[in-house]
Amino acid sequence: MAHTDSFILSTLNNGIQKVVLNKPARKNALSIPMYKELTILLNKSAKDDEVLIFALTANGDFFSSGNDIGAVMEMELTPTTMENANLTLKDFIDAIIMYPKLLIAVVNGPAIGIASTILGIFDIVYASDKAYFQTPFSSLGLVAEGCSTYTFPRLLGLSKAGDMLYLGYKMNAQEAMKYGLVSKVYNHDSLEEVWDYLNNISKLSSESILATKQLVSKWNREILLKVNAEEIKELKKRFESPDVIERFINFLSRKNKL
């Protein structure tokens, strides 16, 4: 199986579906069409007997700068478009929660906003030593998503999760490994070694892996679905606030001056 989209590349080899965010000029910022494409890939992959691992990575210097705020501001922000956008985001995160195979992220660079928060519901995360993790929700007037209001306090502890989710603390790759968000940090120039490591999966029992994944995910799945629904509901409220639009405009203005 091979799939190519303008901003998302997907190939399947040796049981590994490698999905690559391919919008480096925009730091792999995620747009509504990209969320839809990723959701389709996740749902199709979940039913494909040839797939054992869904591995997400990216081209360029960034893993992802999070939501494409420029694209959001170009939308006609009607109640219907915002409702559809929120539903698209909810469907994407639900697809991650429900995914029955191994979900692995290979974080090749900075992961901002939702690119960080969703990592708490991945099974394994590997990172480049050039990666960092940041959730600047309060500076944009937004709210934490990706189930991070549940996963981050449990992974990082209440205090460090609070530093990230409330105050936008920037966590480097080594610290992320110390706290358990990342399994292993690779030298950036040797990051390709992770694919050699994952290719050893052909020597392992896929039935054993899938059965264990089912057990690991079983206990929290319903909780995560509820958390996602509540976070999306709160996100909708935030987008109805003039504070958000003003902060988006200020953010884009600062960005354009750089």
C-alpha cells in the first residue's frame, strides 16, 4: 500500500505504515484537511491486516508547530464551520484513542500544541535530541486538547504538567525522556536508526503485540473518549471568545514580522 497526498505521505513496509507530515515550509502545521486525511489513514490502517505499526513522523526541521492558525484565520468563522472544525479534530483524536495496533511517533524536531498533547495517547515516542515539547495554549487563549488534561498529569506529575499546560513551559527531549513522555532520544543525525530498530518487529509475534495492546488500552479507552469530548466542548467555547481572535491576530502579526 502506498498513499501520497500533498501534505501527507504514507508507505507500508514490513508491517510498518510510515506516515510523514510533509509541509515543512509551514513547520508541518496541521490544517483541517490534514486532520481529515490522518483520520482516514488511521481508520483504514486499523482494518488492514498487513499493518502492525502506524508510525508518525515529519519532513523538515519541525515535527509540527501544531494547528495552522493562518489557515484558521482564512476560514469564514461561522458557527457551522467552527462546529465542523471541532468535529474533525474530535474524530482525529478519537481515531488515535481507538487505534488497535501500535502507535509510534518519531519526533524529528519541535512538537508544539496538539503535536505534543497527542503524544500522551501514543504507545511509544522516540525523539531527536533537537526536539522540544511545548503547549502554549494560554498565550493563544485556547485550552489543552489531545487528552492532555488527563494524560499529562499522569505522565509528568501535576506540577510539571501544570507548568506545561498552564504556563507554556518548553520541555527538551532529555527532560521528556526523564518524565516518561519519550522512550528514547536519538542524536539528530542518527535518527534514521529508529527505523532499523522498528524493522526488527518482523521477528516478534504480532498476535502477542496486538493482544497486549488491547489489554493496555482497554482500561482507559472510555475515559479518554470522555476526556476528548469535554476538551473539544471547552475548545468550542474558547473559539466563541473575542479574546481568541485578538490573540490569533497578534500571534500572526508577530510571526509576519520575524
